[in-house]
Amino acid sequence: MTTLNPYLNFRGTAREAITFYQSVLGGELTLSTFGEFQMAQDPSQADLVMHSQLTTDGGLVLMASDTPDGMDLTVGSNVSISLSGDDEAEIRGYWDGITADGQVTVPFEQAPWGDYFGMAVDRFGINWLFNLTGAAAQG
């Protein structure tokens, strides 16, 4: 199954924001930090949220993360589209289509958490996140 949902970016307030959204929407919240995956370039930023996902009983999905210092973040345009799934041909086809006239910002390759992950900006300036999950990512 492939899902498409909003992905919000913050500067140091992702944990506070996603916890607030959970208090309003309910649901189950998962959260990982940059430190958990040895992805913090600055040790003072190890506790920043690398990825969080709120999934409600009604099927709503909202994702959020912190943008580390040194990376651009413009409040108001800090929303991306996340496309995730376990069908490799489908996800790679979407990746190829979005990047054809766009710009790859993070190559689509195996990530420290085991999935395949990549980031791109399409020809209209929209930020996209791609994640190939499960067994398809392992082989």
C-alpha cells in the first residue's frame, strides 16, 4: 500500500507541535531523534526530532520533523509531501516521474533505518519525500 500525506518541518519545535496535534486529533505517536540514528552533526541537536508520525484511529496521518541548524527553513513553506509504500516498482516510478524535471536533494538510497529514502523538489518547487518500506527495501 502506498500513502501520501503532509510532512511538516519546524526549527526545534517539532516535538511540541506533534504532541499538540496528538492532543487535538488523538491517535498513536511515534518519534525518533537525530541522535538515535547518529545523524546529528552537532551534538547539541541530538534530541531534535528526525521523524515523527501521528496516526489516528480514523486513518489520518501527519508527519513532522525538526530542520537542523545550517539547513534552510522558511516558515509558511515548511510543508512537504511524503510518499511511502512497500511496492518498489510503484515508488521508484513516482520517484522517476517527480525527479525527471525536478531536482534531487537527497539521493534515493538505503537509509540508516533500513528503508530506501530520497528527497526531491519537483519542477513546480514542491518538496517531496520518498520512502520505500519493508522487505522491498531490504533487497
